[in-house]
Amino acid sequence: MKKFILLAAVAPAFGYAQETPQEQTTMVVTANRIQQSATSVIAPLTVISRGEIESSGAQDIVGILNQQVGISVNRNGGKGQNESVFIRGSSSAQSLYLIDGVRINTATSGGAQMSLLPLEFVERIEIIRGARASVYGADAVGGVINIITRPEFGSQYFGIKAALGNHESRRLAGRVNTPIGESTQLNAILNGERSEGYNFRPSSELDEVYGYESFGGLLSIEHQFSEAWSGGAMILMNDGENEYISTQYDSSYNPYDEKWQTKQRQKVYAVNLDYSDDAWFSHLALNYTENRSNDGPADQYAVVYRYVTERHSANWLLARQLNNNWLLQGGLDYQKDDISGSKTTYLKSTRNNKAAYLGVRADYIRHLLEASLRQDNNQHYGEHTTYNLAWAWQLQDNLRFNALHGTAFRAPTFNDLYYPGSETPNLKAETSSNSEFGFALDLIQSQWQFNIFRNDVDDLIAWAPGEGGLWKPGNVSDARIQGIEVQGDFSTAWLNHRVILEHLDAKDRQSDKYLVRRPQEQVKYKLDAQWHALQVVVDYLWRGESYNDDANTLVLDSYSTWDIGANYRFANGFKLDAKLANVFNKQYATVRNYQAQGRSFELAASYQF
């Protein structure tokens, strides 16, 4: 097939001077929804490969994300519990989560529960930091996280993996990636895991542990119909259960803790048809997702709360390489959300969103320019126009400057607009304006990236007690989130190092108080040592103080943790993995009264046929 090569992918001026062959061929799809080289992306980008995921000491996707630049994670306990992933201080509801480009944010709460999505499903993760609403629409305020499940066409792998850990945790997975003939690629994965968990609320009167389990499968197939036409289909299903503490009230409205259970189901169905030649590229996708959550008491389980988001979407993207300097692209998006399967009866249970967008990219010698414009029309909260402007200047072969400015918005969820008793149908969408400047420098076999950004968010949606003590949402405040990110990658002999330094200033502009649970500083360090068939990876995180309340009276203390991962590959296809998280058993919390997991380990053995 003739590959549709973006102008950005072939522009040599925008490659790093010290690139390795692997870096030169790394292709990504998240920045502009079409394939381009990683080095041609103007926006701050992180790509996490399958190899990095396997070698890391982290034991789930959220742990992997917590090691990356610009990201902080808050958890109500350990794996399987509610988590919030903050990109540059923007909350989970202000960030967009995708699986193979398919939106998985729920329409009720706005975020996405990712900790129970198996790592075995993940081929790589692409993270774009900064406003991206002019490409993706609602919720891409802080950035976009795209979990890619499909391996490279033509790759081959047959393998099984078994793992054991503390808290009686165990995991079993099988994976097949294989070509079928010359024109078809098959990817099939099964994964099951469970753990008895631990007591993350030792202060509670309940003396309980809170476990989790999940079982899921993924099947995808890609086929090359001709030199120009290709298509694919994917089915992902994952069921998970986790136990947690729920605060209940007796007949006199006195609170008490009770052990509850959540049963979750995630489905993603996707089909796509692509056309590609030397000048044109077309991508048509039809998707269906379902996120289901059933909650009830753990001892005598019965569904008390059920929240369901069903989403049908259709996307068409068309790109044209006009000449050696100009690329034009545009697209149409349609999305329908349906929460009628929820047990709670909302004032309205369906809504649709229609959108059109246009983008242009130009390359002139050492300058690269991008511009995009998008119009969204939502059935419930109206129209929103967003745009993005970006410029990169390759001043020298080893020095590149970039500047970006864009707007974005967060859509009010069904909970915000129509939750029974708290209906606020006139609620406005949050809007934001993001500006940033940065540079990338190659210096003596090291690569450094520096970014400074400011994001002004207006009409923040917050819930507060109203008349009669009933909690209701409102557009109550504005926020300014600004910060600095520094990342350096370098090698000394057979040791590879990564250093990340972050400073974040996220404040409510009316009260001048810090936004809840955003650490003001973070330091991250990764050491990767390879010696023959043995690889050892060490991850260090220091997280500064943050606040657990809007008034900034409840302090979440700073802490530091170390994680270690090691693996050894035998010549006959066997591989041994060991992961040790929180090596020094640090006691800390990212959410008040919810103790993070102490020292934990996992031992795994895999065999590749």
C-alpha cells in the first residue's frame, strides 16, 4: 500500500539531531487524528511504548501515567478504587480519554475509570498536553490520553503470562498477534486478575479489606483490501468488581460506614474504513461504547445505584496533501449519549452532538505552522467554537522552539444538568484559554524539553449546598492554572536516565486559594539499566503538598516513593518479571482519610511460543 505520508512526517528539519533509528520511525495518531512522526508534533507529547509498560514497576495503567511529565494521580485507596488523573492540574472531567481514538469518558460523572483496564490490552499510550478541543471537541481542556491496543501491522507474538503478588493477588493472560496471509492482522487478548486488597481506611470502625477482580477480552482485526483501501474492527469487553467504603445514614441521619461493592462493565465496539494514496487520506469510523456501574452493599448484594452511559458515534476525517508545503484536513463528528439504562431517573436521558472541524499545516524551511477550528452543536448546552494555533521554529539542528494557543471547553454532564432534585438545566459549559511556550534541546547526547503554560478556565462547575441543604451544581468560579515542566533524557554508559521537574500554580481566581488535590511541585526520576538479558528499571516520585479542601485548611503532606521493576529474558522464550512498588513502605494519602497502598510486589512468568 502506498502510505499517506504527512508533510510533518518527512520534514527533516523537525527531527532531533541525536535521534535513534527507533525514534525516527515512531509514528503517532493522537495529536491531529492522523498518522505523523512523533518528532513532527508541535504540542507537548509523551509516547509510552509496550516495552516501557512491561519493564516499569507500576502495576496498572494509572501507575504508569503517574510516572509521566505533567500528570498527577489521586486515589481513594489502591488499585480498583476511584481515581482522578490530573493533566497539568486539570481534573479527570477536564481531560479526554480514548481507546484507539474512541471516547470513553462517561456522560454521568465525566471522567473515566481506567485502573481496571488490563495492562495486557495496551500496546502503547500517547499523551497530548494542552488544549485540544479544536480537534476532539468537549473535555480536552488539560489534554488527551489515548490508549492504543492495536500492534504494528505484520507483528507476531504468541504468549501466556501468569503473575502472583501480595494481598493474594493473581493474574493470568494470553496474547496472540499474528498476520493471517499477507493482508490480514489478528490481535486477540484474554486477561483475568483478582486481589483480596487491603484496608485503606484503618481509621474506620470497619476492620475490612477491599479487594477487586476483573476479567476481559479484546479482539481486533485489520485487513488490506487493496493498495489504497484498508479497514479494521475491534471488540473490547472488560468486567470488573471492587469493594469500597460507603457512608450511610441511620433513621436519625447519623453517618456510619458500610462495605459496598461496585460491578463495572466496559464495552468498546469499533469499525473503520481507510483510504490512502500519495495525496489523499480518508478515515471513516463507527463506534459504540458502554460504561456500566452497579453499586450495592457487599454482604447482601443488590443493585442500589446503576449508572450507564451508552454512546454511538460516527467520525469521518479527510486530508489532502496540496503540495510539498501545505496539508489540509477536516472532518465531521456525530455522537449520541444515552443514559436511560441508569436506575436513577433523570429529567433527560439522551442528547446528541454534531461537529465539523478544519485544520491546516504548513512547512517552510525551518518553520512549521498549524491552525485548526471546530464548531460543536450540542442538543443540551448549545454551540461552542474552539480554535488552536501552533508554531515551531527549528533554530538549529539541535534546538527547536514552539508556541501554542488554543481554546477548549468542558461539557456539563448529565449529573450536572439533570440529577434528580439538583436539576440545573441552564448550567453553562466551562471554557478555557490555554497558552504555552517551550523548547527542545539536544546537548551532548542528552535531550531536554522545557514548557511553560497558562490555562485560564472560566465558569468552573462546582457542587455546593443550596436551599434545604440540598447539593446543587453551579458556575461558581474561575481558575488560573499555570506551571513549568522540565524533562531531561540522557545516558551514562549502559544506564539511561530520565529526570522530570514540575511546578504548578493552580488557583481559584476569586478566593486566591489553591485548587483541591493539585500538588504544587513534583520530581520524577527513572533509571533504566540493561545488562545482557537483564533489565532493571527504578522509578522515583516526590510529590509536594496539596490541599484536600477549597479553604486550604486540610493539608495533604508531601511524600516520596520508589518503585523497582526487573526482568530477565531467556533464550528459549521464557521471561521472568518482578515488580516492587513503594519499596520503603511509605505511608501517605492523595485523598484525605484514604491510605495509599504500602509495599507491594508481583512476580510473573511469561512464555513466548
